[in-house]
Amino acid sequence: MNDQDFKSPLHKMVCTSETDLWNDSCSIQELSYAIEHGAAGATSNPIIAGEVLHKEMHLWKDRIKEIIAEMPAATEDEVTWKVVEEISVKAAELLMPVFDREQGRKGRLSIQTDPRFYRDAERIVQQAVHFDGLAPNIIVKIPVTKAGIAAIEEATYRGVSINATVCFSVPQSLAVAEAVEKGLTRREKDGKDISRMGPVCTIMVGRLDDWLKVIANRDDIVTEPHFTEWAGVAAMKKAYGKYKQRGYRLRLLSAATRNHMHWSEFIGGDVVVTLTHEWQRRFIASDVEVIPRMDTPVDPQIVDGLSTKFAEFRRSYDENGMTIDEFDNYGPNVRTLRQFIAGYHDLVGTIRDLMLPNPDI
């Protein structure tokens, strides 16, 4: 096949390698576009759900008003989660043909557990099991906190395909893999089916880059400007090597794109690359060559430079750089959880405006 046989560079990637594309949104319009270019999954969280309503309120306003009427005693939170569930199920329907074709390995829609539960494993598991029942191809996002690791094992044991989120580092990704393996092994021991489960572990590569730039500004660290653009790539590639070496039964997924390396450097790997609609359009129009790079190591000079200058990079890159007990206070975790929780409150505010329209406007 030649390049004329592919719809786009993204389509070429999914057709010529093990690397999958997911849409970093549950917007119906954006997901439909992504599926045309080979997407095999999609994701949502409170911020994304809010963005969907901002972009597609004309598709949802009447239904949200119906939900409010159908749940006359419901709190704002209860109405909000009902709306999130329906948005997610609608997107999941678009991915069912892929899910059926790939027997559960692909074609999933991620829905995120309440970010406010990050310290409570039991509540995370309860919500994960509930979400799992919304559609056959749901995958549930659980944060990689101390409680989240415990929840990942238990949810996996209960048959939930998990997507570990709020994860930025090699130690976190390995802790996730071990928790998933324990859950799968317990399930197998009890004679429960795992054949259609498709767990993944997200590494938010761009947010690790962001964190090192914050540290550089805070601590007056001077380094080669391009070094910090490679931190997330280095962590992803190291974790990928460990996953392959140890035979873990879940895939890595890259998220939080900040530059083309957060796509191009992972081509060829048995991984998922999650891209927003904006980055998809940018890469489709780019001249970046679609060739395998996943097994190409990051320049040792870059890794050494980051390790020398940034204790936070060593903490993120070294296999034993953090214990599970340290995850909750890890800078990128704190920053991202705060953002997700704020995004959730913004989403509730959007629902509130429909439940209690401002009479002064």
C-alpha cells in the first residue's frame, strides 16, 4: 500500500502498526471524525463533559431538561452524573462496532470516577462497578493515588476494565500493572472470565513535561530548552520496556499531548495514543513521517541532563523513585486532581443553570 491508500497519517498509523488512536473527547461530532481516521476508543472526564456541553448544548439541552423533570428530588450532583452517564453511553454506541470486531480489546469509551473520591477506594470501586454496567464497552478511569491502586485491583477482580488516570511516572505505571495483574489472577483463580477485558494505564506525558517546567521556573533551574519536551516520552518508553519485559496484561496509553513527539515517538508500539480533535487535525495536516519510533531510545544525553538537573525527573523516571504512599503528594497528581475537581464543580454549575435559571437574565 502507498500513502494514497490512507485517509491520513493517523489512519496510516493504525493500519500499519499495533498503535491505536483514541479520541480525547466524548463529543459525538469529534468522535465521528476520529473514527473516520481509525480511532478505536474515546475518553471522558468532568472537564471533557463540560466541554461537550459547551460545544454541543444544542444536542443535549432538551434531554437535560427531561432528566431534571424525571428526577424531581435529585440533587445537582445526581443530575450531573446522570448527564455524564448519558453523554458517555451515547459515545459508547459509536464504538460498539469496533468493540464487537475486536472482541473487547478495542472500541471502549472511558468514563471517569468522581475525582473527589481519590482517597476512598471503596467509593471508587462502587462507582466503577456501576459505570461498568452502563454499556458493554465501558472502561472506567481510576486515579493513581494510594486508594486508587487498591481500587484498581478490586475493580479488576470484579470484572471492570480499568483505565488508570492521573498517572505520569514509571513508578505509578508499574504499580498499576501489578494491581491489574493481581486482580486478573484472583479472577482467574475463581474461574471468572477475563477474555473480553481490556485494561489500560494512561501516562499523561505532557503533564510531566509541564511539571518539570514549573520546577525549572520555581527553582531557577537552567537546562537545554528542548530537554523538558522529552521527559514524558522518556517515562513512557521506559514503562513500555518494563511492561514488555514482564508480560503485563494491559496496555499503556499516552495522553496530554503537548508536541508531535507525544504522538510520533510512540508509533509502532503496542500502545494507545489519545489525541484531542485539535491535535488530530494538526497531525493530519503535518509532514511528520509515520514510521516506527517506539523502540528508539530517547537520547541518553537528554535523559542524563534531566536526571542531573531535576530530582523530580529522577523520582518520575526511576522504577523505585516513589512508593505508593507518596503518590498522593506527587506534584503532577496534586495539580491534576485539583484541575479535575474544579472542572467537576464547573460542570455542576452548568447543570445548576438549567435547574435554576437565573431570573435576572
